[in-house]
Amino acid sequence: MAKLIIKKTDPPVTEIYRAKTPADITADVRDSLNYFTGRGLTGLNDDESRAEYGKLVNTIGREQAQRLATSVFLHNQRPETLKMSPEQRIQHYYSTNSNNPDVQNTLNKVKSFGQGVLPGFQGSSLLGNMILAGREQAPVANVPETDRSKKVKILINSLAKKS
């Protein structure tokens, strides 16, 4: 067995990896499903949704992730869900029964986890869910200022002063 030798010059260890518990996995699945449902996604149309889907695949496997994502995307295409708020969409998704027994088993497990799906959504540490719940601002791209953008700013400021 190999020994781990720590020298005084080594940087301090700040994080220790621990294996995910079944509760961690259930919380991750819930957060991913809430993210897809709350945003009203009907497909993997952007990098954020593809990244979240990748996390879901790594958590529960490709087949189950595909089944769950398909059920969310079909749910979000229904006419009645298009008009709903993120919280209403999430509540409606979990209250609608699935024809697929694997999906329904996962939904039942997620629904009964912790305090339920809405408190889980509102307390989620996933940035996408935090933005949807209004607890966090969407990140702004850090775009370098160009000469043209400086000229536009000067023009806008001069027009604002005239009015």
C-alpha cells in the first residue's frame, strides 16, 4: 500500500473528495429535472442545458437520463405548461403521471426526497435554479471594450444629456 507523504512546502488540502451518497444522487437528479422543467426547455438547445444533461448522464446513466429528459421536454411542449411560471411547471411535471415505469419510479423517489420538489428547487445550489428562483443574477459575459463600443457609449451619453 502506498503512503501519502505531505511536506511542509505542499499547499494545504482544502477539499477532500467523498463518494456521493444515494441522497446526493437523488438531490442531483431533482436539481437537473427542476432546471430543465423550470426553464421550459424542449431540447438541449444551449451549452448550459447540454452541460446539465451531461451531469445527469454521469449521475444515473445515459438510458435513464435520456428517458427523463424526454419526459421533461414533452411535458414542456404541452400548451398548458407554456403559460406557467417555473414553479408551476415544476409542480405540474411531478404531479403528472408518466407512462414509463422507470421514469415514474424516479419521479416518485425525487418527490418524496427531503421536503419535496418546490422547496428543493427554491433551495437548490445549482446556479440555473438559483437564477430561475430569483436568488441569483444571470452572469454577464466579460466582453472587452472595443473602440466602436466606446464611441457608442459616448454617443448615448451625449444624447442622454441633451434630453
